[in-house]
Amino acid sequence: MHASDHNMAWLTPDERAKYEIDAALEGPTERWTALALSIDKAPAKISSVDEAEKFTTLVAQLQACRERVNNAHRDSKEPWLSAGRVVDGVAGALRDKIGDAIADLSARLTDWQVSEQKRIELERAAVRAAEIEDPEPGWQRPQDTSRRASRVRSVEGASAHLTSVVDIEIVDFRAIPDRYFTRPKVLAALRAEILPDVRKGDAVPGVKKIEQAQSRVKA
């Protein structure tokens, strides 16, 4: 029986491969069965020239049978290997295209990240330079709050009203989060953007909160 004699429609790929190799090995299997009878009858030890010649012939016959098995194995396996190479080629081509796209986009992203980091560093440098060259008009660093608070004293016959004024001092530009550097700023603009967050109670890295107590006295 050959593979073409059987309806393959309902077989799985594994079942079809098994059927085809069995069919291809049908001849070598029959030959092996016949040779195995001679092997069983061969003496355990050669004792004559005639027996040696029979052993030589039997070995040659077994080698020929093995070669038929090798050929059947190769011929039955090749279509599956060929199909596997087709599958590998199609999937590999698509995988390579996707990999190239990932590499290209990743390179662009890396370039942008490097450029963006340089931009942020330049903006911070500009802010530092602005603090030195063009400080905010009329702004002076507040004095220590504790010292100012110590000056508050009661006045006989008067009522005192204390209020708290929050200000900031930028102590480390490098520590300030990048969200405050969305566009180039001079010091005044940078402080104006950070101050509302500090007044809400947020702790901003690189910024020192300075809270002053102010007193209004009414007679």
C-alpha cells in the first residue's frame, strides 16, 4: 500500500507523516525481516571459509538494506523540511521587518531624549545666568522667618494681627523637576510658576520654602 492509496483528507499532519514513512519503509522492512532469519541462524563463531563468505554476503546485504532505509527516510522527510523552510522564510521576513521598524523608531526616540535633555540643561543654564545678570526687579531674599517672628511683641492698648507670607528661595536648579522648565524662563518667570505649588504645600526639590510672619497693629 502506498500513500496515494489512502484517503489523506482526515489525517493530521503527524498521522500523515507516520503513514508516509511506513509506506516508504515497506520494502526495506520486508527485506530486514528476511535477513533477520539468516542472522538468527548464523553461528556464534566462524569456523570455516564458507561461513566467512556467508557472513561477508550477509553484512553486504544488511548495508544495502540500511541504505534503502536512509533513502526512504530522506525522501519522506524532505517535503516536510521544505515546507518548514517556506514557513521559516515567510515568518522570518515579517519578523525582520518588524525588528527593523523597532530599531529605527528606538533610535529616533533615543535621539529625541538626548536632544531634550540638552535643551533642558541649556534652559536651566539660561535661568542660572539670568539670576546673576538680570535678577527680578525689587526682589530681595527674605530674612530668616524665625528672626522676624521674634520681633513681634504686644503693644499696650493695641491689637495685633499676624499674617503669614510664603516665599521661596531657589537653592539648586539641577534638582528642580523638569515640569517647571516647559519653556525658557528668566528667574522671575520660574519663581512665578513654582510659588503657587509651594503655597499649596507641595515640596519642590531644589526650592527652599520661606514663610514670614507679618504683624499689623491697630491702636
